[in-house]
Amino acid sequence: MSTTLHAERQLTTSVLVIGTGGAGLRAAIELAERGIDVLAVGKRRKHDAHTTLAAGGINAALSTMDPEDSWQQHAADTLRESYFLADPGIVEVVTRNAARGIEDLERWGMPFAREEDGRISQRFFGAHTYRRTAYAGDYTGLEIQRTLLRRAAELDVPIIDTIYVTRLLVADGQVFGAYGFDVVDGTPVIIHADAVIIAAGGHNRIWRYTSSRRDENTGDSFRLAALAGARIRDAELVQFHPSGILEPVEMAGTLVSEAARGEGGILTNAQGERFMARYDAERMELSTRDRVALANYTEIAEGRGTANGGVWLDVSHLPRETIMAKLPRLYRTMIDLQMVDITEQPMEVAPTAHYSMGGVWVDAADHSTGVDGLYAIGEASSGLHGANRLGGNSLIELMVYGRITGEAAAEYARSRTRIHRSTEAVAEAREEMTRLLDPTGGESARVLQRAIRDIMTEHAGVVRTEGSLREGLRRLAEVEERASHVSAHPDIAGYDDLAHAYDLLGSLLAARATLECAVERRETRGCHNRADFPDTDPALQGNMVWTPVGGVVFEALPEAPDSFRELALAQTSSDVAGKLVE
């Protein structure tokens, strides 16, 4: 197949939304409801966005189950469990506006679980003081995605889910669109836009074991934003889920729902010991996500793991009826992938990279990025989760800031009277694609992507040290040099190989940001475990902010407002009876 670029296709819209998951759809809906011309694009089928994998629920202090709950207590729980690294302004916006996010979904037909009297049911998730997690079985994310897609269709929102955006187009510090290509036929695409919202996910696919599927969360958002002049915040803060499966290899990292532990599952090592007593004797398997992940990692690292490098998670002592009623999705998954019947056999699991708590730096008011006309929302953004994410907060965040940022982008687009479209910016994006399609390169993007995942797993996993992180940077530099010789080879089946090449570029930038920020955070806090700095350093209660040219700069955080600061500092009950974990 010829690697000559096709004739470019030109599209024009007022606001471009990159990403067709929950965050992107919610922003697009807001724009359409305000009468703004909007286009949403994505690189995978809109019905199969990453949002669909979210199982547990969505948080809001509705007080349907516990009248004592309040947005202030939700904010306090979020701030405390972030290890005080969350931006208090973002925490307040999300928790104050969470009920409205639920109302929006309810109005558009979201099938929430309900009590007999019609109230929306809410359940406990770990580290929440009250029951505030609304849900739809164990398919909450899927139902949210379906609800948002229905609403977008009612509004005739144009969605093209075969466009891979490779560069943002910027002139004089202002965004004027994006460049990309159609993953089916390779047609280059120029999209002119007055404003751009990045909603293209995180970067946890750069680890070997990850709950993300192939070719998603490869750091696209990081690269698009950073090359446009935005900054990356807290790249080192990645939530490792305690339990991802190990086999089959191509599915390694697929989650075993934490509901398995919530319903009474127990963890044992290869010696048969129920080891959580060593790490959290009071809460045991119902401890928080970061603590259980560290416990699993430690058992494996100290030689008490299975031959495959895992530990055992067992629910087989529970009544079969309980498993079939409460864990049906998990039961089917384990049968499908491993022919393991969890009513009779334990599951082999290990920590898996699950969620990017860092991301593009954004302002609390509207999630603007500091680049005129550029916004970031969802997992692409940062500021809510800090060093540990409360389960259920990610889904409400996309509902809250999808609306707020959509409104802000609408106002910005209406206010623009002059737009400078730089031919140089377009030429740079075009030339990059031409280079990647040069067949003489000799390096494979897939091979180098695997090398990155090995580096990050070995040098920036659950436990880190300065020496290991710097070795990771040394090895990453070698991969970066080899990546300059990557060639994409499209074939009759499409342009997936070119997409893999761009995935690699995003992963390289995200890996460097993560390693460099992890070096500078010389403390242990939440998900970030430094074996050489085992204590929390009060002087580092702030954010590591990274740019490709400037590297890492530490920024202190403002103090949280009185309305929830004291609640966050107060000692809360560690009782876990009836509580699911995150």
C-alpha cells in the first residue's frame, strides 16, 4: 500500500470535543443544548468507550439513605483520602454540584437502582462516611454511557468515532483546531475550531498490567496538551487496583471487581496465609485500595506470591447464590477468560495500573488549561483525586465538569472575533505524519510500546526508589531514540499501525512525565510508595507540575475552606461493616 498522504479532509465546528466517553459526551450535550456547533471525535467506537468499564457507582450526597450526609462531608472524605493533594477548589465544585449531575442523568432516563419507595438507592464505598454511591447493578458506567449517547442522539450531536487526533493546532497561544486522520482509510483531517475540549482519558496503559484495554489510555491527552503549551500535574500519582488477573497474557490486568472483597472475599499468599492482618488488621480485605495493592505487591516481592507472580483471592466459601446474585459479571468473566469457576476455585491476582489521578493541569473554575481556548475534563484532567481516588468520584466528576466546561467553552467560542490559523502549525502536524509513514524506518511501534510497559512496571510500579526511577529514565531515553526510527505500515485492513505509532509517542511523553515527577516526590503518600523515603513529608503537600521543556516544578496547594477542612482533618470511624471497598 502506498504511504503517500491522501488529500486532506477539512471540517469546521465551533467547539471540538476529543473523546467520546462519558466526559466528552456530557460536554458535547451541554454545548448542543446551548445552541453551539459542536463535533465530538474519538479513535474507538463510541459505544465501547472506557467509561463503559466503570462498574461500581457514581457519588453524590443525595442523602436518600443517610440524611446526615452533605456535600461538605463528601468534600472532606475526598480531600482526606487524596492525602491532601487534591485541589480544594476542584473538590468543592464537584461535591457541591454532584446532586445536579445525578439529576441530569435521571432526567435523561438513567436506570438507577431504587428503593421500594422510589428513592435512588445508595451504597457504601470504601472511605466514604455515608452511603452516597448511586448505581445500576455492576454496569453503572455502561448505563451512563448509554444514557449520554441517547441524549446526544436526541440533540443530533455529530460524533465521528474513527478519527485519531494527533496534534492540536495553536497560533499565538490560542487553539484553532486539531489535526488527525481517519483510522479506517488514513485520510488526514484538519478540524478548524474556536475551542477544544480534551476528554481522551489517562495514561495507565503504559504499565504491563493494566485494567485498560489494548490501545486506550496510552497518554494521548498528555501529549496533545503538553505540545500545545499546557502543563501536566501529578503524573506520578497512578492508582494501582489490588486485583487484576494474570492470564491469559493478552488480558493481563483485567479487573477482578473489588465487590469480591466487599462481599467477603479473602486474600491469601502461596503459603496459604491470610496476609492482610500484617497490613491492616482492623479492616483486613476491606482496607483502602492503595493499602491492599501495597500488601499484594509486598507479598509477591518478598517471595510469598504464586509461581505466576500473584496472590489468591477467594470467594468460594460464600454461598453460590450470593456469588450469582452479587458477582454475576465477575463469574462470567472468569469462566470466559480462564474457565475458572469462582464458586469453587480461587482467583490469581496482582496489582494492576487502574486510574490516572494526575493529568492535564486545569483551573478549578472551568477546567481551562492556561492555553486560550483549550480545556481538559475527565481522566485527562487532574486535581480531584490527589494521591488516592475515592471509588465513584470519577463518574460524578465527568458529569459535573462536562456541564461546567461545556458552558465555559460555549461562552469562549461566542466571544472570539478573530482567529489566526497558522499554516506552520498545520505543516508541522502534516510532516510528523509523513515521517511516520516513511517505510524505511525499521522500528516497530508495538515492540517499543512493550518496552515502555516493561520499564514502567519494573521501575515505576507500586513501590519505587530513586535509583530504580533513574534507571527507568535511562532505559526510556534508549527507547525514545529508537522511536525516532519507527515506521507505520498501513495495509488493506486499515491504518491501525499508524495509530499504534501515535500511541507510542503519547506513551513516551507520559512515561517521561511520570518518571521525572516520581523522582521529585521524595516521600510516601497514598499511591506513591518510595521505599527510600517511607514517611510523608509535609513540605511536599502540593503538586508536581511538568512540561516537556521545563521538567518538574513543585507547586504548593491552597488551604481548603473552613466548610470542609476541619471535617477532613477529623478522625473518622474505621468501622467497615456493610461497606464495599472503593
